[in-house]
Amino acid sequence: TPIRSRTDQSPTTPPGSVMSTLTSLLGETLQTKAGEKPTTEVLDGKEVVGLYFSAHWCGPCRSFTPKLAESYAAITGAGKSFEIVFVSSDRDASSFDEYYNEQPWISLPFAARDVKAKLSKKFKVSGIPTLVLLDGKTGKTLSTDGRSLLSEDPKGDEFPWPAKGVHELLGGEEGELLSHEDDVTVADLKGKSIAIYFSAHWCPPCKAFTPKLIECYKAMKKAGREDMEFIFVSSDKSTAEFSSYFGEMPWLAIPPGDKRGAALSRHFGVEGIPTLVTIDADGKTVNGAARGAVGSDPEGVNFPWPRPPVVDLKDGPDGLNESTSLVVLAEGLDDAGKKGVLAATDAVARAALDKAKEAGDEEPDVLFFIGTAGADDGDPITPQIRKLAKLPEPSTSAPHVVLLDIPDQGGYYTMNVASAAELTQAALQGFVDDFKAGKLDRQQLGG
């Protein structure tokens, strides 16, 4: 039930740790045409490993599978070390067997439903067919949109599809960007933080958000900010629509149909528009979902808007639908109570961020949110969560804590908190740990 409104590892990673990573992801054994074999044996030495989420009953999957098989044959036939693991969403073993018989690669055993669910959640698979590409040398994600990548490179000419930096995806130093004034190249952006705005003229939410973004940009420029720039990546359906829409904008652009737009969309995992991504001067992602920051910081004082450890829902629910999220609903508390529960939540969130950074991940496995306002105060999300999770009305003495696991088909878990003082860092960390250990009772979000 939706709530509305790649980092690189050192090439010196020990091979054993890579195999350990792949085994922890896929399990001890994989199914081959000759029966089940150890994962370490089947994937040993593979330069790229693709995880193919698909199913016999899915029409688009049955159209894409033969094309993927052609690419697989071309790439492996050229002597390149590529393997694909079929991750089935079939409804029964017989359907799986029939479908897998058509495929030339290996598979996750159909019985490993828990592993399949874990993979779908980890890679945020919201629809099939989906092809995730992993670096076989590091175990890191190369692309979560391998389907588009192979559609553009069906023979694997660019194999092993090394991860590229944002500046390279923009076209390198000589890459040209559309401007209303002087000619601009990527080299002109050196030393600047950048906002990349994925949008289109035909998109109503985009049309509503763009004026706010324009005012923010103008305020930043008026304040003398020369250390930043915005780039519009267009999904417009025609040159005329693009020209009209871009004409309203004071920044740079990449026109529709330009391959750089698709590459950037894949890189940032853009699933819908409008999407606003910010990067620092070194090309590292600062905030992959920065729309909410525009509302809370309309003059761009804190640009490039690093995502806070705990996001206030009145600033937007970015990430809530795609990630496991712990939400503290505290709109009934007084200011002192809100401050206390925020401090406890912030401590747990920062610890999760530190752990993710140590593992080389861009974000933790659990995101953290707090609700401090209601619908009358500009936050329609908090009351919606209360309704979907069947929570009582806001309390003046205690927050309500809910862990939303929307990627798990709308699952959620609640924590009993008798008073604001009880919501300590230790108590909240224990709740998260119990969730990860499978000790909590799952409930189902309702309409």
C-alpha cells in the first residue's frame, strides 16, 4: 500500500569475501541444468552476475527473456565471463520448471522463497522483468536497470559495464549542456555542487513542483551562490514540449532522446518524476530524493541538502515506499516531548548510517522518519500512516512507533510505548534489532 504525497569497493577486495557476499545473497547452492551446485563453484571467476527477476505468467517477461537469452549467448560466446541467475516469481514449481527449461543460465532454487523475498527487497524490485547487474569481483551493484542497459548494448560491447561517475555520464569535460545564454560544457561545472532534475512538461506533479524549484534557484543565485548549478533531464515527448518547458527554467538542460538522460536515470535509479538528485563537487550523491528539501529550505541555504538522519514527514516521504522505514509519530507531544523522541531516534539513525558507510552502502537498511505535524499543519502523510496502520489518535503523553515494510507487500510492525520518556535510544534500537531477528509480529497495512 504506497504512501503518497552505487558506491565502488576497492578492486583489492579478497575473492573469498566476494564469494561470501554472493553466498549470503543467494544461498549456499544454485540450480543448474545439471542439478544444484555450490554457489561458490557456479559463480567463481564471473566478472558480472545478473539477477533476473521474472515469471512465466508475466507477458513482458516472456517477451524479454528471448532477447536476454540472445544477449547472454552473444556475450558468453565472445568469451566474456558473464552469468545470469533466474530469480523466479512463478506461482508454483511446475510453472517454474516449464519456464526455466526455456532459459540457458542458472537459477535460484524455486524452494528458496525466503531468499527470493530478501533479494526483491534489497534491490527494491517493484515490477518484473527486472535485471540487476552485480560486479562479480566486488559483489557491488553495477545497475538495477540491466534491462535498459542490455537493450542499448545487446552484444555486450561495453562489458563489464564499469560504473561511471556522474561527470562522465554527463559527457566528460567536453560534454555540452543546453543553456539559454553562453555555450556550457561539463568542464564549466568543475567545483560546483549540482542538482539534477528529472522532469517533463506532460507530468502534472512536475508542473506543480517546477515553479517552486525555480524560485529556490533564483534565491540562491540572488544570494551570490556561484558554487552550484541545476540541470534539467527531460522526459518530454516532443521537441516542442521540451522547448516550451525548458523556456520556463533558468538553468541548464539535457534534451529528450539524449542517451545521457537514460544513463543518468539508471545511475540514480529514477523510478518516477519529478525526481531531484543532488551531487557534490566530486560527483558523489548527496541526496537521491531532494524534492522535500525544497519545501523546507525554499531559499536553498542548506543546498545541496544532505538527507538528515531523521526526516520530518512534513518535508516529504521520499524513500518511505521503497525502503523499510521506522516512523515515530509524535504530533501530539509538546515541544519538549518532540525534542526528546527526536534525539533518541536521531541517535539510532546515525548509528545505522555509520554502519552503512562502513559496509560501503549509500543508505542504511532502515530509514528513519518523524511526524511532528498533522494535516492541518501541512503534513498529510502522518495521518495517512495512522489510518493505514490502524493506529489511535495522537497522544499528548506518548508517541506511536511503527516500522513500515512496504516493500514486503505492505507489512508493518508496532512498538508499545507508554510514555515519551520510555522511547530511549536503547529501546528503539532493541525494536529495530528484534525486527531484523524476525521476533516481531507482522501486520498488514489496510486501506
